Amino acid sequence: MRPKILIERLVLGGLVFACLNISLGLAACPPVSATGALHVVAHVIAPTGITAVMEENDGTRRSCAELILPADIQQAPTKNYYLIRSATIDDIVVSFTQTDDNQTLLSPDRVFTCDDAIITGPGDETLLIKCADIDSFPVDAKSVTLTIIRCDN
Amino acid sequence: MTACARLVCLCVCLILLVPGAAQAQESAAIQAIATVVSGLQVIGLNNLNFGTVVPGIDKTVDKTDVGFAGEWQINGSANAEITLDFTIPTYLLTADSSAQMLILFSGTDASFDDETGGGQTIPAGVLNPHGQGVENIGVGGRMYVWIGGTVQPTISQTGGDYAADVTLTVAYTGN
């Protein structure tokens, strides 16, 4: 069989197959597929000396920075001190309560002014910051609970 | 060999076996009436972006978060049935792979819109990123898919940029 005829018949065969394929409803044979990729990206800020976590009454946790921008919390040189810094320090009020292991209140609620930005902590590596309103501020299992609220001014 | 492959071979063989004199014989044409499926295309439109993450605090991006949830566009044959399979990562890694961060996907963390819903915030349905979905492309030949997730950085999570890939594979079912 001459090459030209062979090619013609191969082409013809392909056309017949295409017609049969279509007429028999085999258009998806073989299956056609496609793939697309996305990137998943995140930027983790470098951890500071302590972990500052805000927890709202419903249990939602968020970073301090999300609530008190551009406030920042760092551990002071002495382990039992926590330094709360803010470029707009006048905009925050701090309150904390302290209890012993039996949940006994060791000191009455105190409302710190912005000048009292250096607060004595319990020495825990983790400091739980509650975003609750001071009046409804719960005394929970933490030895120290600290509240930071944003002032309207 | 599948039935389809056998059909191909049979057709080709029949054509090749026709003697040369057959070219002089009469022929008859059959009419083919069908809709030929167009090729599939999956385009990544938006990365799944968690933004800034604080060590020790989980962060979730919902599938409805416009501009943050991952988004694909599927182009194909109108009304064709397709399967959707996700390949999802377990961890995000830093560029040098020296640190990893856990990422979780729930069974409702993906959604789709086949042009019958209201877009990303009111999609037509929910997809499970852990399983295979079977849906139909919209009448306009398009479908959109979104995915959210949750990262769980540890208290001592290393600071820096983390990344991974999530892949969507789509295929016609033939229906």
C-alpha cells in the first residue's frame, strides 16, 4: 500500500471514528480533565516573650494587635513584669484581678490608668487577656486575668 | 482495553482493510447530531490568604471571605457533569522548609457556584475538600469554586512567611 493511500485511510478512519463517537454519545471518551493550583499563604509574626491572647466572652480568641492597634505587648526584662506598649497609650485602660489557686480574689479589681502601663504579672509564661467589660469581668481559673479595653477618646 | 478503545481499533482496521478498488464504490453518509464537549480549563483566580497570623492563635479564612478565600474558575461545556477533587496540604512550610504550620480543612470549607447561586457569599452549594464532588457546569459554561481553611500556629511558631499549594482537579463524567 502506497504511503499516500495509507495516510488518506488513516485520516478517513479518524473521521469515521469521530462521527461514530459523536453519534453514539461517546463524546466524553476518553475523559477530559484539567487541574488548577492555588497558593496558600500566611505570615506568622515572630513570637514575643509572652503570649498575649484576648478572649471574648463567647470564647473567641484574637490577638491583642487586632483589638488595640497599634498596641504591643512585650515581656519586660524582669520575668514577672509585662509591659504593655501603645503608640496611642492614652486610648487604653487596663484592669486586672489576681486570684490564688482556690480562686480567691487576692486583690480588688483595679483600673489602671494609662500611666500604669507596667503591670506586675503572675510569672506565667502565658498571660490571658480578656476583652470583657470590666463590670462583667469573670474570675476564671487563671491566676491572673487582665483586661484591656479601648476608650472612646 | 476499554469499549471505546476497541471501537477505535475496529474503525481503523475496517478502513485499512478496504481494498483499493473500493474507492470506486458508492458511499453513503450518516448524519451526526450531537454536542461535542469543549475542553476543560481550571484557572486559579485568588490564593487562600491568611494574612498575618499570631503564634498560639488559630486563624480561619471562610470560603465566603472575598479576596482571602481561594478561588478557581472552571470553563467547560455548558451543563456537563464534572467531578471535582481537591488536593489539600496538611502543613504550610517556610521557604526553606525549616518550619511548618498545621492547616485544617473542614468538610464544609469549600463551595461552588454554577451560575444558579449568588456568587461567593451566596454560593449554589457546599463541597467537601476531603471528598469528590459531582456537579454540573453552568449554562454559560462556567463554574466558580471557593475554599477556606484554618491555620493552627503553635505558641512557639517560628515567624516568617509560610506557603503551600492546594489543587483542584476537574474531569468530565460523560453525563
